[in-house]
Amino acid sequence: MADYLYDTIRRLVAFDTVSANSNIEAAQFLADRLIGAGFKAVFQKVEISGVQHANLIAWAGPAVHDGLTISGHIDTVPFDGQPGWTRDPLRADLEGDRLYGRGTTDMKGFIAQCIDAAIKLDRKSLKRPLVFVFTADEEVGCRGAELVGPELGGLLGDLPMPGLCWIGEPTSYGICHAHKSIGAFELKVQGRGGHSGAPAEGVNAIAVMGKVIDVIGKLQQERASSRSAAFAEAFPESPHDVLNFGTISGGIALNMIAEECRLKISYRSLPDVDPLELHREIERRVSAIDTRDWAGGSPRAKIIVGRPQIVPPLLSSRGTALERALAEVTGAKTSRGAVFGTDGGHFALSGITSLICGPGDLDQAHQPNESIRREPFERGSEMILRVVDRMCGSGVS
């Protein structure tokens, strides 16, 4: 039923589910298809940043323990204004061995495979429950998962919540059992404005922000040199905390002393570290800065360190039945850490053990002319069915 798979992805890509927009129409489309396949489905309606969104939960199988949850996020990153697009981002185009369109890799392609597998599934063969959880706003802090995780048991009614979850983020069908936590916050410097011809009478916020960047940059160097032996295999590229200066803005005119400067920062901490520890260290070091600028005046700036938005880390147990099933179906020999965050961090807070494994290639995620290779996309439905049989049917070990 390749036609059904391609019809699903084409219709799914056509929904503009950039995180700032509502995903309700796309969630309803998915629910209709799952209900048509014999699944029960409920929505968790949530308002995020003043916009209505929905998390979709659907299930089939007997109300017994164990089973499997399969999860993906409906939202995508923005495309409007992103340089490099030569195609309509909301049109899934098949050309050669690739399928193009926003979300094909991250991660509507995997969701389309789930819907295709649900249609093909013999529900009578299920001896344990199969649950689909499709979330909103993963791309902006996993906010849908943060809301649905604590409520998932109640939304399933009498069905025991499966303790294992497969998240189909783009890994080229590699298996990932961990990712770092993510912290994101804004740091603001409030100076004193004035005429640039008399700099000593004010305090330039941009100049003081330069000191802030220097202090945080030195902290970044320290963390990079403190490599964790425990996570050298999971995160070979960076077995340590990492930081990033995301955006900066300040000042309004060339001949005015900049009165304000804002810096947005993100960091990623190792999974066994308190996600707030690095933020506290930044606060401590920033508080020791001399907040005068280099103009020689006595006024001082004020530095305000914002509260961080946190995506929890993922550090799943090894050797689970799900890991064995995914290894058997994908042929993966090892498991490592993902360089990105997922809904799995919030799911872990609700007692759910997640593994990350999906058909897309990470180098396509968030990119212009995003695409997925045709071969892994087309064979993914059967792979899902094989894992479901192993976890929820007669093949479970």
C-alpha cells in the first residue's frame, strides 16, 4: 500500500505545523486515519503561547501491562525566510531517490509510516497494548510532551501505560538511548544611555555584554576540557557540557550609547548532571563582573540573568526488550547518545523509558529543501510492524 503511505505524507506535509501555528487540523487528520484503522483516540487540547494545540493519543490492544508506545512530534521548524529553499516547503515532492518537503525527515515521515503500519496491523494479534502519542511543540522546548507526560496514564483510561517508548527522530535507523538536557535563557544588560560624544557619562550595555560573553566563553572552554570518561562512547564528539551564543541585539543608533543589550544562550549538560547546575554557575560568574564599561565613567550597568527553559535529559536503561527488538529489525549493533533533545526527557519524568530511532538523516533536519531517502521511508512501515509484533504480539521475548 505504498500509495497510502505517500498519500499520508503528502497530506501531512501540506499542513503548516510550524510550532507557532496550531497543529489541530493535522492532529485531526491523523486521528481520523487511526480511528479508521480501529484505534481508539483522544486529544489533549492545550494552549501554548496563546495558540490552540493538541496532543494526540491513540491505542489498540488489550488492557494489560507492558506493550509499547510509539511517539513523534507533529510540529516543524520554520521555513519562511530560510535561505536556500528552491521548492514549496508544504508540498511533498518525490524526485529520484528522495522525497522533499518540510518535516519529511523531522519527523512527519516517521509519523506517516506509523499511520501506514496501523492500517496494515492485524489488531487481533495484539497481546499487549500499542499506543501512539503524537505531540505538539517539540521544536520549542518539548512543551507538548511536558504537558501530556504526567496526564498520559489518565488519558488512556483503563489501559495500563506502557513503560517503553520508541521515538522516531532522525537517526538513520541508528539507536540512541541518551541525550543531554537543554537549557535556554536570555541575559540582559541594562546600561545608561546618552550621547556617544560623552561616553563617560553613561554606561554602554553592549560593552558590558562583551565582558559577559568573555566570562561565559571561558566557562565554555573549561567545560570542553573536562571530558567525561563515562560518556565518551555515548557522546564521542562532545563528552562534556556545551554552550552556544544564539542571538544578540543591542543599541538603536550609531551615535547613541547603547542602553540595553540582550543575549540568548543555550547549553546542553550531560545526562547525569542537574540541568540547572550550569545556569547557576553562569549566574555566579556573571555576578562578579565589573559592570562599568571602558569609557572611564563611574556608572554601572545592571545584568539580569533570565530563568532557563529546561528540556530534561534522557538516559535510558540498556538491554530492554525494545532495544533488542530495534537492533534485530534495524541491524544496529550499538547504541549511543543523540546530539539533539527529544520528548523522551519529559516522558522519563513519568516513568517511561524511551529509545530514539528513525528513518531520517540528521543532516536533513531543519535544513532548506529538507528531504528523506525513498528507500528507508518506504520500508519503515514493515519495520514498525516487526517491532510491534516483537513487543506486543507473539514475538516478544
